[in-house]
Amino acid sequence: MPLTGRKTLTQYLIEQRRRFPQASGDFNALILDVAMACKAIARAVGKGALAGSHGAQTTELGGKSINVQGETQQKLDVLANDYFLRITEWSGHLAGMASEELEEPYQIPAQFARGKYLLVFDPLDGSSNIDVNLTVGSIFSVLRAPNPDAALSEQDFLQPGNQQVAAGYALYGPSTMFVLSVGDGVAGFTLDTDLGEFMLTHPRMQIPATTQEFAINASNARFWEAPVKRYVDECLAGKSGPREKDFNMRWIASMVAEAHRILTRGGVFLYPRDSKDASKPGRLRLLYEANPIGFLIEQAGGRASTGRKPMLDEQPSQLHQRIGLVFGSRNEVERIERYHAEPL
Ligand code: AHG
Ligand code: MN
Ligand code: MN
Ligand code: MN
């Protein structure tokens, strides 16, 4: 144990690596680069309006920059994306990357060596919260490259979430945190801004199986499917309803912050499939939002689902595919799955 009395992220990774005596160290180096990118983003987010990085990204012609999702890109979406690329591409650990902000998979530039992992990320989650100075985060997933020596293709990324080697997020809130699973539970680290190190503060995050707190964007209620309506109605009915207890509700509009609350004290989050837009079977993206968060939630004893089946069993068909997502305390997610399975 160092003088500070807490383990650093580096120490945690070295200890985890002892489970795999043949490991080369590439994986640990990759995670440390991702953590470095998150520290750089934390600094940019923390400077706020002073850094001139609030607001929408503009194009060379002065218009608003739109990403493949059809969303207006914030300046910080673009900056965070660049930090992820620049801080990880050089190392020789990656065969390629994919990001919410890039339409196509990112090829490792020819001057750098290629490696055996794929990195997939949402550089800034909750970016509508940037300009109002509320919590945002970054989400990432590490996969093995199926063909590390062949040319990179979209197909390489289309792996179900249960194939993830690791997943995690950084949270840029009152303190900056880095929350990680390498497949052996979930560990949370808090940034010590004096040392510039992530220190282990939450060694084994566990989600309680029961909860009285749910999170959903209720403005979409008219578009919900019947099982979701039923679930929310029953929560709202409180003590006198079939659940026989009162529920509380939260909505931050940064999924990563909702996931962190749920990993800390339980709860359930729904961004379900709905009928709002026929071209979008859900709001959130499978590869860089639902799968990494699903991996962490399951590693903490919770459950992540499409409503119909375990999220991590879903076979992706497209890089930017969207999906309905339900995650959190196990008993609630199982109940929502039951409602989907029951005839109306
Ligand atoms: P992003 O900022 O990466 O595009 O993701 C935003 C997502 C997610 O974080 C959040 O839960 C959801 O969008 C909020 O959606 P609503 O605007 O419908 O509340
Ligand atoms: Mn976005
Ligand atoms: Mn997001
Ligand atoms: Mn984003």
C-alpha cells in the first residue's frame, strides 16, 4: 500500500494481471491510456466556460456540425473524441477504434503499430448537460480484435456484449471517477487532483437486488409499449397499488450518471424501445452505451436487458445500432422482463 493509504489504478491493474500469468501487459497499458484520456477530458470539462469549449461545434462554413446520429455535436464531444484517439492510437495495443462521433471505424494510422484489441467509446455521454454544468461522462468497451492482422472492418466490432474483455466509464461530476470492470467485479477510483492519480475508493461495487427508485424520461410516456406503461403505472401507484410501496424517481439525462447512482445505491433505469421514431428502436446505442454499462451492471450483481433478453446476448448488426435498454437492481429488471413476456 502506498503512503497515501490507497491503491492506485496502476496497482489495481497489476494485481488483476496476476490472474493471467501469460498476460503481456498490453491490456493494462491500454486501460492506463484510456484513463489518461479521461483525465484530459476531466480537465477540459472542469474549466467550463472559461476554456471557451461550451456550445455547439461549428463547421468550416459556419453551420452546426452534425454526427452520424443526426445530433448536433458539442465542442466537447469533438474534443473528447480527439483525446481518446490521440492518447490511445500510438501505443501498438489497438487494431482499431469506433466512436459515437465517427461514422466509420477508426483505422490506426500507418506510422503506428497495430495490436490485438478494439476500443469502442462514447467520448462524452450526456452532452446536452455540458452547457448547464451538470454531470457528464465517457463510456468505453474493450473487445478482442477477431482478425488483428487483417484490414479493419465494421464486422470486427459486431460482437455481443458478453465478449467484452473490459468496460468502464469516467464520470465528470463533483469529483472525477473512473469505474472499471476487467471481468472480476467492479472497482471505482476517484481522481486525486493533487497527485493526478485515480485512487481506489470503491473496491467492489454491488447493486442491491431491490429498490424503490426508478429512472425514465416520462415525456415519452405516450410512445411506450404496454409492459413499460404497466411497470411505471404500478410504481406511480405507490403503497396503495400492486407494488404496495412508494417509489421515487430521478432523471439526469446522462445515462452514465444514472448508471453510477444505480451502482452506488441501486435503482432501475429504462430507456425502452418505443414508437417515437420508427427508424430508431430505442434511443441508446448498443456498442458504446448499452453493452459497456450492461457489463458493469452485471459484474456488480445487477441485470441489464433489452426488456426481452439479456443485453449482453444481443448480436449486434450495425456499429451505431440503437436498442431499448433496462438495467439496475435485479428484481426490478426481472419484473420488467416478466411483463414483456406475459400476454396482455
Ligand atoms: P450522448 O450525449 O452521448 O448523445 O447520450 C445522451 C443519452 C444518454 O446519456 C441519456 O440518458 C439520454 O441520451 C437522454 O435522453 P433524453 O434527451 O431523451 O432525456
Ligand atoms: Mn451524442
Ligand atoms: Mn451517450
Ligand atoms: Mn456521446
